[in-house]
Amino acid sequence: MQNKGAIKIFAILLGLACIFYLSFTWITRSVENDALVYADGVATSPKMAAAAKQFANGNTTKELSYIDSIKTKLVDRYLDSVKALPVYSLGFTAYTYEECKKREINLGLDLRGGMNVTLEVSVIDIIKSLSNNSADLAFNQALEETQKNFGIENNDDFITLFAKKYKKVAPNGKLAPLFQTIENKGKLKYNATNEEVIAFITLRTDETITNAEKTFRSRIDRFGVAQPNIQKLGTGGRILVELPGVKDKERVRELLQGTANLEFWETYENQEVAQYFEAANGKLRAILSPETLAKDTTKTADSTKVVGAPIPENDITKIGKADSLKKDSENKVADSLKKMAANTPSVNPQDTAVKNFLKRYPLFSQLAPIKPSLYSDGKQQFFTPGPVVGLAYSKEDTAKANEFLRNEKVRSAFPSKMKFMWSSKTKENKNQAGEVVGVFFELYAIKTTDRNGKAA
């Protein structure tokens, strides 16, 4: 065999390629086994066993179910935490767990199990929305009869059946005037025929279903499912979603069923809110370190003048010792606030000045969970114009800030119609050379009608 050498080389290369792609599966299984070991260690701890017994109240099956649910959540939490971390290095490149998961062998639902969901977009709601919920009797009667007979009389899709029902209900009726809305301006003529209107409805419905498919795909990609199968089923508005390897079905169900609403809010200006944060610093200081009130002076360095000057003496009198949650037995938040303050990270644990600064400005300062949004002209700092009223450099800071702001005493320092919202995405923090040195979340102050968050 003259080509024997070439065949051997090809076989070796093919084997190496198979080993390379199989290695991603080995790596993901290794990480997932680590997650299981971690979950087992926590779920079988004496503390967790006691909690399970208390929850089950003598029911062994319920106790085991409780522990299993804790394990599942711990595994998901572990895998979420390592999703963006490099777990497979080849020397010249490295792959994160999420990248390895995408490259692993797809075993499918038959071999791996998982979740199979069929979702349906409501075509009748799309048609009503396009007509701006027209009150025309013939139009609504045709929609009702279509809904009742869809899939029963014949195999027509919803829109085709609607066209037949409308022609039967109103032989001389015109659909075009019912769809003359602001959104459809320039897309549909007033004197268009019913056939043209049906074609327009079909086009817009297909666009809506396609957008829904993209939305589901985007949500599932963020969830981290490897090699999902998402496809439209015909023209009936149905979308098939197959998710191999999914264990937390409730989490996926909530992810797929969630609705997105576009809302517009009126915001406060950054400089407008700064004065309230200064008062909130005083309120929180009275809760966490009431002993510092008597020692507080009006001396402050230029670098801290903007970020939170001491509150006036008359405000201190208003707060007083009676305002301290230390003596307020009805407020259960005090202990948690003090524990959070005790765990506040310090630039230098040995630096007394830093500790004292945190005691005086525990909520809003350069060392507090919420950092002021500032800019400098080279000589002094100013509040950055715009709706961003604060910054946080980690999720731990946002959680701590939320805990502080939920306290009724601290919340009373702000207007009753003010509501805080964090940005959903982080922004890059760059130095003067343009290098990325970290990321941060932005805090916005929203104007509402009340503290329940109802929009004005």
C-alpha cells in the first residue's frame, strides 16, 4: 500500500482532533464534579442537617427533598460563580467554563435528559394590538369565532381563518380603517384592500414571533445552557425550546415566562440628591456609631468637602440618642446593620483615620458602599451632571447599600417620592491612560408617586 503512511498520519490527526474536542467534556465534568463535592459538603453540614430536620418536622422524605433542593441550588450557584473563570489552559490559550460548556459533546435530551418546552405567541393579541384594540363589533366577533374554531374546522393558520370569518361576518366590511394607528402610519394605506391588510398582519405577526424567538435565545444564552435547540413550529406562533442537561426546571420556567416592560422614568439630578445623602450619612451614623455624634466636628479636608461634610448641629439635635436603633427594640434591622458595618472593608485596617472616616460617612463617600459620581478640573472636584447619583464597584457594595437604604430611619432622609435603581450592566472604570482598572454599577434616583414605586 503506497498510501499507508498518509493514512497513518490522517488517523493520528483525526485521533488528536477527537481527543481535543473530548477534552472539553472532561473539563466540564470535572468542574461539575467539584460543584457537587462543594454542594455535598455544605448540604451535609450539621447546621444544614438541623435546618432540614426542623423544616421536615419528622418527615424523612421531606427532609431528603429539602437537602436535595439545597444541593441543586448550591451547584447552580457554584457553576454561575466560575462561569467566566478560565478552567482549561493549553499554554497558548485558555478557555472559561462557559466556553468549554459550549464546546462539549452534545448528548441531547435522549441521552442527557433536560427540558422540552413548547411556547406559543398569542396571535389574537398581536392582531388586537395592531388595531389598537378596536371596538368594531364585526372585527371582534370575527376574532372570537376564530379563537373558538382554530384547529377544529380545518388546518388553516389563525390569520387565514380570521380573514375567512371576517368575510363571513361582514361581507362588505373594510379592515384598513381599523388599523390606521400612529404605529402603522405609512405602512398601511387607508384604502387598502382586505387582502393587503391580511398580508400586513401576517408580516407583522411573523416579525413578532421572530423577535420572541430571539428573546428566548438571548435569555437561554445568559442562563448558560449548552447547545440549546430553539426553533419556530410552522406559522401558528409556536416555538420549540429543548434544553439538554437542565436540572433546575423552575428557574428556566421563570426565565422563559418572564415579561419585559419598557418604562420611562423621570430622574433627579446628581447634585440635587447629594444633600440628601449627607443627611442619610448622619442617620446611619446615629445607628451604627452613636458615640461619634458628640465627637463630630465641622473640620473637613478639601478632598472630602464634596463627598460628605458633617451634618449641621441642629440636625444632630434632631437625631439625638432617641433616634439610635440601638435602643429601639422594635427595629430588627439594627443588628444586621452593625454586623455589616463591622465587615466594611478598609483600605488599611491599622489606619485609625480611615476607620473614623467610615464611621462618619458610612453610606456615601469614597470609602463607603455608594461612591459619589464626581469629576475634577485638576484643582477641585465637582458633582458630575446627569442622573447618576452614585457608584458601586462590586455586587457586595450594592447589596450593602440596599440594606442600608431599606432602613426606615435612613430612608426618611430622602424625599418620599424618591426611589433608587441600579444599572443592570456594569461600566468600565478607566485611568488617565485609558486602561481599564475595574467596573462599576451606576445608581439612579427615580421620581415616583410614593415609596411603593408607582410611576408618576
